[in-house]
Amino acid sequence: MALAARGTVRTTLSPDGVIGMDLKQIERNREYDPFARLYNRHWGADYRVEVAPIVDRLLLSRVAVGAAVLDVCCGTGQFTEQIRQRGFEIAGVDASEEMIRYARVNAPGVKFTVADVREFSLGRTFDAAYCVYESLNHVPDTEGLGMAFRCIRRHLKTGAPFLFDLNREEAYILYWNNTDAIVEPDSAFITRSVYDEDTKIGRCDITTFDLIVPDTNAAWRREDFTVRQTCHTMGAAQRALFEAGFKDVTLHDARDAGMPGDAGYARTFFLAVA
């Protein structure tokens, strides 16, 4: 998420009396709007298989079936639907209007809201919340991370668990300095990633080509866009959690927690209690 927060400052008060200063009128991140169809097609379904056992063991095991669960940065909703099918009352929020459009198809009947993680208001509280697939790495700075945590805390009942994951710098150095491509009969896309160790920002430039007229090679449409991530230190994330009013924070290495392969490399899951 590369968009800067802007607006006036306001004071917020959590259910437990935790005071925080948030910025009003956040400019919603729209970087994922053009990426939504690719994410829905190539990533949304795969990641749910990898992350489901960890969410089950670290989060869902702490609440009863039927509990109200919030999917923060829900993306295209495949994992949201999986949680709904487990018998939980699920709701989702994401900054990308296009992501939510796919989510409403993938998880019919679920209440989805288009809003930035740093500033959303659903008018209710939940028994648990999760934010997975390094979604909070799209928050551009530590200040924004703190705003997100305070906003999530306001939507949780006292004692509710909150689970999220962040990529560590080793993952950016290994995976965000390369070029990749996927080619299919009717579409193709190329990703060019670079990670700046000084700014701690990963940038992925994406070029897509889509066949306009099916079954011919007459005309292709090209589109170019960029998505970004920020490498937040584990210490900064912990401090932001405590400042937002969370407690009992524990860290879990993804591979140790049961996420195999590349997805689990240099990924940390945080479990905190509201």
C-alpha cells in the first residue's frame, strides 16, 4: 500500500479505554484493484490450503463454532468462504473494491465492506479476527500499522484473539528481487520485483496481456500497474500491538507452525488478545 494517509487528527477511545490518535479521511488504497482478477485466478484459492491449518490451530480453536469472526483484508474471499462453511459467522473488509467484487461471488451471503484497514467502522464487535497472507505488509509505515491495530481492536470484544502474519526481511531479499511470468492461452502476465534494503520497500511492477477476441490472436490488451509492500520489523509490530491495547502477544514462525514450502519461509504469525 503506497498511499499516504492525510486529513485531520482525531482522538479515539477503545472499549477498554485505550486512547489513540488516528487520521481522519484516509485515502483508501486502490493498488489491488487492477490486480484483483489475477489474484482471484492464481493465488486466492491456493493460499487458503496453506494457511488454514494455522488459522485453525492458533485462532479458531479459541472460539466456539458460530462465533463472529472478522476477516481483515479479506481479498477475493475464497478463505472467507472456507471459514463460513466451518460454521462461523464471518464478515470481511478490504480496501480494494475489485477484490470485494470477486469476494461477493466467491462467498455469497457474507457481509463485505470496502474500506481501508487503517480506518473502517462496521458498527459491531467480533469474537475473533485474522488478517493473513502478509496483508499488513501493504500498510506503508509503522504509523499506519498502529492505526490498523487500533481500528481492529475497536472491533473486537475484550479477550478476543487476533491473528496476522508479516513477511520478514529474508523473504523480501529472496523473493522480491526477481522476474516471473505466467502464460495461458487467453492471457499472460509478467512480474518484476525489487526490494530496497535501505527503504524497506518492495515494489512489484506487473504487465498483463489479455486476448480481446477469444480464439484469435487478432488483438491483445496490455495493462501496467504496481503493488508495494513494506518490511515492518517484528519489534515495531509488537510495540504497535501493545500501544493499540492488545496483550499476550506471541510470535510463531510459519514453518514451525505447519506452513510448508516457499510460503512459510521467513513469515511470522502474531497472535494477540484484545
